[in-house]
Amino acid sequence: ATKALQNDWKEQTVGGTTTAAANAVRAVVPFASQRDWVALQQQLRRLSGVASVKTLSLSTRKAVVEVGYDGTEDTLRASLAQQGLNLSPAPDYVLSAGVPY
């Protein structure tokens, strides 16, 4: 599982999605396990309006991602909320599952 996670991370940071998005937000993503991290990434990639998800750094309990999206930040927040995800307000964005972090 760790090897797959490392390969996934390399692909995203080196050869990740190149789709240009109108806007982007950089956020810290805390997670409890590798399984949670993978599930959250999959949720993000399925969201309407999300053009790209790039992992900037990864540790055992958190990641820093850049989410490229079309539309407004409010639209992004609404899409995230529909999937049970929350994006805390700027300047220190935190993307988390469930209630605001």
C-alpha cells in the first residue's frame, strides 16, 4: 500500500494533471490513515468543477494540495459540502471531512 501511495504521489507531483483551471486553492489536508487519504483524493477528483488536484507535499498524517477549479470559491465550497468535505476560510485553508476543522 505504501509503494502504491508513493507512486501515486510521484505521478501527481511530477506528471500530474495539466488541465488549466480558472482558480486554485492550496490547502492542508489532515487524515488519519493512508486509506482515508486515498479516499479523499478520489472524492476530490470526482467533484464537478474541480479541474486538477496536485499533491505538493505528503507526510504520514497530512498533505498539502493545490486544487484547481472553475467558478468561484463559494461554488467550490458548495461542491465540497455536497460530498461531506469542508474547506476552512482563507488565509490558512484546511480541507477536511465532516465539520469545519
